Amino acid sequence: MEEEATPNLPLDIIYQIPKYISDPASLARADSSCKIWRGVIRDSAFLDGLTMRHLDHGFTSSLLIGFFYQDSAESPEHLWQHHKDKTRCLAPSFIPMPELLPSTNHKEGYNSARPLSLGTFIHGIGSSLNFYEPVVSQDSFLVLCRHSKDPEGNSMADVVRVCNPLTGEVFQLPDLPYIPPNHYVLLVANDNSLDGCMTQSFQLVAIWISGKRIKYVYYCSKTKSWWVPSSFPEVMAGLYLVSTPVAASHGSSIHWLCGCWKSWSLSHVVSLHVNAEELSYLELPSEVKRNKAPLLGNSADGALLLLIMKGLHMSMWKHKTEPGNGNGDWVRFETIDMTSFLPMRVLKMHSGAKIRLEIFRGKSGAVVLWIQGEGIFLFTLSDRSMRKIDNEHLTKKYRFCPYEIDWLSCLAVTNLVIDGSLPLDVEREKARRRWRILVAKNCTQKAKSTKA
């Protein structure tokens, strides 16, 4: 709708339309297209209602807009002449969702589209992030880490940066004063500022697993410093932590899978409550205990999710109460027969097919699968689509992470240019350019111009 256009619908109907939009990307477009809708969307009562609807809905595939990864292409000589690893020098690159190849029953080739650099979204940052790799993302924030070694080959403390490619923000963190951790976890919270506007803050948690003890420090964006807890909790006797990806929950809880020494099988989910400095436990359902490689995730309403692969069937379990309230009630949410989505060559192998779950995102419903002999695929639980992630610069060796946005960050983009926070000429165009690139609105045109 144009700003100057006269509405063709009654105003009472126009005011109601945004209330039926729960998709964050569509809501941001509506916000930037019409003064009437903008007024509705910026109203505090509407935002409060949106928060509740956002928590109640199922998977929202549009939250996942692509993947950041460290480009494996060899960089120019002047970048790596003093670095031992000559294939890990470029700044992080980005693959938008529309550029991923649809999976077919024919042999897929690599996507040869030219990768986008992080500097495409944040001007001037690209050259300063050579040797950095994306390690984790959460609610529009992206964590980048640079590993290095001293002349004797010993690991030195990581250099960590946090940025928001959607809004163009970069957060300079003090260097982590310890040896590299086993895990980085990002916890994002929505806050209310003094003027009543909603903002975001984050905690970046660095975690070391030392025997049965979980050691951690965390950086708080509010205090702009690293914090060390007064004590480090220990896992209860008879249990051990499983080295799998962790799942960050709402608030300040982080979850791991935990096994039993006696049976050598999975038995619990152990939750680290960062601010309380304590652990709690949740027993797994018996079917999950027998599975070798389940994945943890969190749904939009904060519930804990478990995803398992058994043969060619994918099952998802949901626990609706907060971890720590006893065993609770695990419910098998759904079981998906994957035979309709996997390549024909995999189906012919039957029990010999090797499929491994790599990444699970409970808000967007994104599942990353590794299929032996085929590569890396993205399966979306909301629309049951299968796409190939591989391109000529990306291999399993190089770290990559899904990039999910949230509705608050979508609105922040338009806040910057409409509320007067930024000049309306150059900065407005920069914000619009970031948005168009991230949602891949101009990818087709860009690819054509590149070939020309």
C-alpha cells in the first residue's frame, strides 16, 4: 500500500489485518508499507499480543533465512602467508534460503552461486574478520570466533565478536581471558527500555567440560563485561555428559543430553541454569534412550524438543513443562516417514542408508541432515521440503550455522529508518539493502548481472 494512497477498504477492516499476521517477515513488510498499519504494529498492546501469538504458533519456516559458514576457498596469498591453515582465511559467507537447491531423485550438483560475504550486510567489517568462523546464532545475533596458536602450537585464547547482520550492529567484546572452551551458547532476551520500547540483550556463555564439572563464564551485553560464577556445578554420580550440540532455552537455561555409566545409554537431559549456578535433570522417554544420536531443540513456546532418526523415520518428542520439575510428561509430537523426501539412491539402500542428524532448530523447524554419499541437506518440518545445502565452497569440514531472525529484529530494521534513528538518505538505503539481500529478494537479479 502506498503512503499517499486512499484505502479501498473500510478503516476498521484495515486496522484488523495486521492482527492476522504472525509471520515476522510479512509483518515487517507491512510495517514499512503503510502508516495506518505502522501505527497498529507499533502500539504496545499489539506487540504484547504478538508476543503471545508468536509463542503459541508452530514452526515458522520464514524465521530461517539462510546459513552463515566459513568459506573453504583459498584466499589471496597476502592473507595467509603468515598463517598455517591456508584454506580458512576468508570472512564468513552467507547462503540465502532461495539459493539452496531443491532435492530431486537425480544427482544434484553443487550450487555455483557466488557466496555473499558478511561485509555485504555490515559495511567495512569483512576485511577485519578474516580467519573468523561462525560458531552460533540465536534470534538474529551471530557469534564469530577466531582461533589461534602460539609459536609452540599451543591454543591461545579465542577472540570473539557478536553482530546482528539484520540491523548492522557489531558488538566488540573484551577478549576471552581463558583457553578455548568446548561450547559457546548465546542466550537472547527481550527487554523494555526506559521509554517503553522493546529492545534485546544477550548473554554469551563459554563452557568447559572438565570431568563431571561444568565450568563457564558469560559475557553480558548490559554490563559489557565477562562474569565468572561463584561456583561450578557437578553432574550427579553415575551420569556423564554427551558431546552433542547444546540447545539454548528461553531465559538462562542450557541443555545437554546425559548418559548413564551403568547402561552406557542415554538417560537424562541435564539443564544448566546460568544465573542460578545449578543443574537440574529430566529423564528421557524409553524410546529415546535407545537412540544413539538424538538432537535437542526449543520450540517457540519454550518447550524442550527431542528429534531422533530411526531407520528412515524421523520422530519428534515434546516436553511442555520446564526442566527441573520432575520427570514430567514427554509426548511423541509426530513421526515422519522420510521415504517421500530422500533421494532415490538412498531409498534403494534400505537399512544400509546412513543418515545423521546434524542441527535442529525448534522455532523454524529446520533440520540439517548428513546423508552418506549425498551431502548435507535441509529438511523443513513446517512445509516438508528438502533442499541441498552444499555448494562448491562448503564442505562438512567447515563450520556453518543456521541464521534465524525474530519478529523484533524485523521491526528494528524499520524502526531505524522510520523513527528518525538514522538519516533518511544513505542509512535508509543501507537498511533496505540488508533486508533485500537477507531475504534474497534480489538474488536472481544479482546472479544474472554477475554472469553478464
